[in-house]
Amino acid sequence: MSRRVTVVGTFALFAVALMVLAACGSDDEPDAGAARGGPLQGTWDLTRYASGGALRELPDGLTTEVTFAGDRVSGRAAINTYRGAFSADGAEGELSVGPLATTQMGGPPEALAAETDYLAALESAATFSSDGETLTIADASGETVLTYDASDATIVALWQVTGYNNGGEAVVGLVAGSEITATFGEDLTLTGDSGVNSYRTTYATSPGSAEATEISIAPPAATLKAGPPELMEQEQRFLRELESAATYTIQADQLVLRDASDAIAVTLTLP
């Protein structure tokens, strides 16, 4: 009888010891600090922003996003694009953003007001937390000023070309009245209308860097119709620049293809 009591007591003491060790291990968990900050790098779609002392959703029809890549932050606000520097400590969840530089396009007063509040909230960032699907940013007082969802932006879509490199280190718009399209398919085919002719090719992507995704585009095959000289010249230049693409980035509804020297090759937008 006494032996049985001794054995039970031994197991009980062993269980208590395991509980103590587990508790100590959780306090010293090497990734516990990192979990407080969570992943920050990548592109995020805004869901709410601080305005007038409350968290608000963007007015209907507006979108805003942010990309944290390396030590640079960039994105598209309600009207303008913006960029700047940031620093973050994932272990402590600390975050500092800005100052931010923006383009100076005009727009509806409601959109510009939302944009101003959003950019002010982003520059007030002091801490962040993320679970990989959502991102929350708070100011120095601990008040939440921004919330985001992970972006599901994808190159697989029908895009309209808005500009291309003219070979003279400049990006130019399309000839008035012309249209060029590019459809990136899930099956890695790339098809479209290059202004006069239709074309078809294939593409491949790979993760690349934090700043951009790598892409390679095979030489396009096009139909052989003739057209006005200015459209034929535009078409040939576009197809050359399309083939030169080495990386791409997507911000909101804008796709930018860049060549191996990081020069813009083609710019596109969703219809």
C-alpha cells in the first residue's frame, strides 16, 4: 500500500515539475517578442483610419493601401501616391513612419479630406501588431489610428496600358484614341491587343525581393495587320518594352513593369 502511494506521489510531483518548466519556458520564449510585432513587410489594404477622434471607413468608391518593403514605405492614398522611410522593431512592435512625400493631384473635397487624415495617421505611427492577415497601427498614446487587411492583389487580370518607355528614358502615354491591353492568365499566358494587332506569349513569376516580384515574359507573337505609322511605331515599342520586363509591383489598381535596370517599361491599370 505504501509503495502505491509513493508511486502516485512521484507522478504527481513529476507533473507539477513539467507545469513549472512549461511556465518558465513561455516566459523565455525566444519568439514571444516577435509575435507582439508580427509580420509588417508586404502590401496592406486600408479598412479604417482615424479621423475626428474616431475610426472611420473610407468614403464609398475610394481605396487606400500601403506597402512596407525594406526600409521604405509607399502606397496610394485616396487620390495621390506617397512614399517615404520607416523603421520598425518587430520584437517590441515599435514603428516610425515618415516624413512622407506625396504627389499633388487634385480631387473631390471628401476624398482629399480622407487622404489628409489618413496620411496624418500613418505619420503618427508608434506601434504596430499583426497576425499576417490584419495589421493594426497605434499612435504614441496607444490609440488605434489605422487598420488594414492583407492585400490579395494579383497580376492575373485584364489590364489597360496607360504608358510605356519610349526608349529615351521617358514614359509616354498612348496615341490619342488608341488602346492597348494585357491579360495575364492563371495558366501563365499573356494575351492582348497592341493597338493594331493582337499578340500572345507566356510569362513566369518568382518571389524576387521585398520591393518587387520578378517576372519574365517570352517574346510575343503578333498578327501581321498594317495600320497608321504612329500606331505601328507605338505597337512595336510597347512589345519590346513588354518583353524587357524583369520585375513588377501592384499598388491599388496600378501595375508597373520595370526592366533589369529598374527603369519603368510599361504602366497599366485595371479597367
